[in-house]
Amino acid sequence: MSEPTFRVAVRGEAILTSPRWNKGTAFTAEERKAFGVTGRLPFRVNTLDEQCDRAYDQLEMHESPLRKNTFLQSMKDQNWVLYYSLIGRHLKELIPIIYTPTEAEAISNYSHLFRRSEGLYLTLPHKDSMEDDFLEQTKNREIDLIVVSDAEAILGIGDQGVGISTAKSAIYTLLAGMNPSKTLSVTLDVGTDNEDLLGDHLYVGWPHGRVRGEEYDQFVDKFVQLVRKHHPNSLLHFEDFGVNNAERLLDLYRDKHSVFNDDVQGTGAVTLACIMSAVGVTKSRIADQRIVIYGAGSAGLGIARQLRDGMATIDGLAPHDANARFWLLDRFGLIKESLGPDKIRPDLREFVRSDSEWEDIPTNERGEVGLLEVVKKVKPTVLIGCSTHAGAFTEEVIREMAKHTERPIILPLSNPSKLHEVKPQDANDWTDGKALLATGSPFPPCKQPNGKEYIVAECNNALIYPGLGFGAMTAKSRCLTDTMIIAGTRRLASLAPALKDPDEALLPDFGDAPAVNFEVAVAVAEQAVEEGNAGVNWKKEEVRQRVAERQWKPVYGRYEYDPNGET
């Protein structure tokens, strides 16, 4: 592939402080002269490979994950190409540093680590100037991706008030090829109920209780309408919204703009792909499964809905019949009618079980049905955990499940690893090596009774959401439809090693995430074209080439100075 040429309008100090254009010591002698930086750089011209070696050595000097995260963030502020190239070369090692689980610690310390603005901060007291503030940061910019968060439900650590989701857009770039100059991270600061933050004199957000209700909805809607007005072809990614808003906002806007919520749809999609692979091993159908989901928040409900939609689309099951294949539990135990409206969120209604099914089942003193009793009665083939309740899948629960199914499908998905419902090795031992396993964080292989190793799949949203979003954005889709998500999910499932060898992982290795997300993006864009939802005039057979052409790569290219060029 030939080296790309860029006509660049900034020079001197401006180009050295532009993360988009800065090459550091990789500027050639000719470029240094043309851009007026010969005297600002040492003599030696380095290759990108040499710069990556130097940067990795510097990174290794930092011992803690948080300090490594801070170092990489500083590098991102200086040089995009070097940042993305370095991480791309050490993907499995460094994604956990810039994303889950380290990013949660970084966000929890956001006010104490703050150095410079990373995106757009829209605060409720400044709502009257929202459009002016928005346009000040976005005018003359082509924006394909907007990641927005109100920071109420950050990566398992809850309400953080204000925290920019730059890591999410970085993953889109690393794993799908989204151009970082066409992304925007936004925080909607509506206050916080986190007392520690409210009492912290260094807190950088609005020190006010979290606003809810109509005032909240009007603020969010004003922002969404700005996106629709000024960037109608962008993908709007909702990130880390609380359980009472995540699904509600997604449903409100999904038919009006191309919107996506990773906590709901991404988690559901990657879990569906994992289960599609597992039923391929067991030679059954998704519609044949009895599925118990422990944890009925945004992730649990998103998984239930995505699996339900998969049963309908793939196996032709009617929605009502598909709903009957699910048993959901939350902190009140099994979600059943007698819990009453004060304990059942409206968005869970379609999965509420009838009390008549459970009349003879033991309950606790509050009349709640626990996990073990559900497993004994339902005899599930699939057990999914997204509760952050460490150790909830006890030996008794797992052994009871294994009594009634030849290959139990067990997915403890809670993050980080210390919050997993069961350790994979324990689940493997308690099922005599018969369990089909996937987890939300990376785990080592399980030792099997026969001495072999079983690779535990990492059911990581990043295997699919960048491709889903990039496919929709590339096709300029008017909305991200359920059928487009299913198309991407089926493509991911088709790449599972377990389909060739049942002793292999249920999902591709995370090190292959860029290639996997490219395939997902192609499938999504193809579906958009096929169903007439695309904003481009492409034939389906040319989609693969078109998607590849639009991927951004972390390479410097050759610069030519042009006062009318890009800034």
C-alpha cells in the first residue's frame, strides 16, 4: 500500500502540539524544513517502529496499571499515530490498561488526575448556552461518532458525576478503524449523588445532587436534537447511563437517529454470539434453551432482549414464546408477579413470571425465590451472571445445573474479575469438565480432568460494538436496526474457534479483535444496504471494499505544507 500524502496547514509550534499531526522525531528532514521545526527537534529521524520501542520502554517504567493509563493518556494528547500504533502492537496487554478494568479507577480519580480538557462538557446550569457551546467545539468538523455519558453507572463503580468517555471512542479507533479526528466525547453533567465527590474540594464537576425527571429529560433531549440537527449522519453512542435511563433513552431515540447503547445492545450482542457458538457445539437451537439470568440491570435486560430477538430472527420463535424461555433474578430474587410494581421496573414487565408456577417452591422470609431454587425447578441449559455478586454461582448451584444438562453453558460476565459469579476453573471442576464457559474478563485456561486445557472465551463487548458502530456509520445508516445488530452478531459467531473444535473457545481471541470487528462492520453495512436503511448508494458486493477504504490506520504518511490544507 502506498504511503498516504496529507496537505497540512499548521506549522511550527502548532504542528508539534497537535496530536493529529505531530510526528515527533519521525518528521523527515524535508518536512522539518517545510514546517519550520528543524531547530525544535534533535538531529536523528526515527521510524514509527523505533518510536514504539522507545515508548514501550518508557511505559514499562511505570509499575501500576493506573500510572500506565496516565502515561498513555499523556501520549494520546501528544501524538495519535504513536498512541494507536503502540497499543495496536500490544493489544491484549494494553487494552485492559486504557479500558476495563483500569479505566474505572482512572475515572474514579478523574478530578485528582485532571490535566486538560478531553472533549465537550455540557453542564445543566449552562443549558441555555448549550448550542453555542456545542458549535464552538464542533464547527467545521466532520463528526462520525459521538460518545456521550452522564456518568451515573461507570464500569461497575457507579455514579461518578463527571467523566469523559474517551476510552470508548479510542476502542472504536483501535478495533474498527474510526478516524479519531471525526470522534467527539461528551459528558452531560447533571450533578451527582456521590457524597464523596460532593465533599471533595477538588471535584471538577457541578457540585449538586443528580437532577432527574422532566428537567433531566429536557436537558438530554436538547443535546440529542443538536446532534440530529448538526450531525445527522453520525452514530450517537450512549455510555454508562443508569439503569432507569439506559433502555428508556435508547427506545426513545432509536427510530429517530442512529443510536447505540453498549451496556444494553453491545453486551447483549456479544452474549448472543457466544451462545450461538455454544449451541453449535451442543447441536441444538437458541430457541431450545432455558436461560436463567442472574442480575437484571441494563446488561441483564439487554442480554435477555438480544437473546429473545435472536430466537425470533434465527429460529422463528414468536416473541411471547421466546420470553417464556427466560428467568431473571435481581436483588429481590426471581422476578415474579407478587414482587409488585415497587420492586419491578417497567422495562422488566415482559419477563415477569407468574406466581402460580412457584407456589410449591421454598422462599426466604420475604417471600423471594433464590437462585438455587430457580435452578432446581427450571433446570437451565444456560446460566448467565451480570450481578457483580462475587461467588453467587456456588458449587451447589453449578452441580445442580449439571445434573440436568450434558453441556451446561455458564457465563459469569460481571466485571472486574474479582466480581465474577464463579471462577471458571471451579465451574469446570464442578461439572467434570463439561461446562461451556465464557467470562467478562480474561482468565487463564482451565485444566481438564484428562489433562488438556480448555480456553475460556472472553465475552468482551469490544469484540463487536466497534464493528457494529463502524458498519452503521460507514453505511450512513439512518438508524441501527435490530436486524443489523443480528447480522453483525451472526458474523462474530461464525468466527468462533469452537465451531471447528468443541474444545476451543466460544469466541475469537481478543488479539484478533481488529480483524473480527472488520467482519462485523461489513456484515452490518451489508444488512443496511440490503434492507434499504443505508444513506449510500452501494451494491452489496462492494461493501467490503468500501468499509476497508474508510478505515483509519495509525501511519504518518508524507506531509506537504499547504496554508489551505487540513488543520
